[in-house]
Amino acid sequence: MAIAIVRDSEAKQSAPESDQRPKLSVVAVGGRPRWIAIVGGIVVFIVLAAMLGAAVFHTQLAQRQLKVDELERLVDDERVRFDELRRDRAVLRSPQRISDEATALGMVPSDSVRFIEIDPMALARQLAAAGVTDGDTTRVIVDTGPLEQFRDVKAVSEGQP
């Protein structure tokens, strides 16, 4: 609410002129309601809080983006390392290199090739006695399940000490 001070001489023209000092009176001037100022203050507070929240959010976002960038760089470095190791492995496994190493050790190529067939029962006895030494020996019995393989081994090893 605004307050205006008005001279009495302007307000009342009937005052005697002997009194040189004008009389002042308080007059209410139509002002804005108080609730507009309160709503304005709340709006300003909300806008400032939103700006502060946005600044905090962008800071967190930037920090996490730095972490993501670092992880991506590490992944790229490891991919390059993996490709180098794979290339090295391919070089080490190349037939020409293996042949050169064998020749350096004094090995010579064979003149003939001979395959030996193994009796499945002899293989089963060996597996029952010594156990499986690597994964390749289990490929001999492909068409049977684990329970049938166990029964076969038990049947073979019953008479053995």
C-alpha cells in the first residue's frame, strides 16, 4: 500500500491564509495487493533453485562423462592390445614358423604316415584305470550320454582291482 502526503491547502481550499504553514495529511493511494509480492518472491525462489539444480546436474553429468570417456579409452587400448596379441599368436602358430622351429631342433619330415586304430574297449579300460587326462579322449564316445558312459566304465572295471 502506498502512502502519499498531500498539503491541506490543496485538499481544502477553505483554510485561512493567516496560517502560513500548510497542514499535511496522510492519504492512501491505491496500491498493489501484498499477495503479488509474495507470489513474485516464490517464483524468483523457484527459478533460482531450478538454476542451482541445473548447475549441479550439469556438473554431475560432466564428471560422469569424463569417467565414461576414460573407460572408453581403456576399452580401445585393450582392443588394440588384444589385436596385437592375436596377431602374435597367429605368427607363433603359423605352419612355416613351426616348420622352421622343428628344423632348428633337428626334426625332419616323416616319409610315411600310419594311423593306428584303438580298440574302444582298451580305451575304456585305460580311462577307467587312469581317468580322463584331457578333453580329447571323451570325443571317442559321442553318441552316448554321461550315465551310459559311467555304466560302460563300471562294467569294464568290475573285474579289475
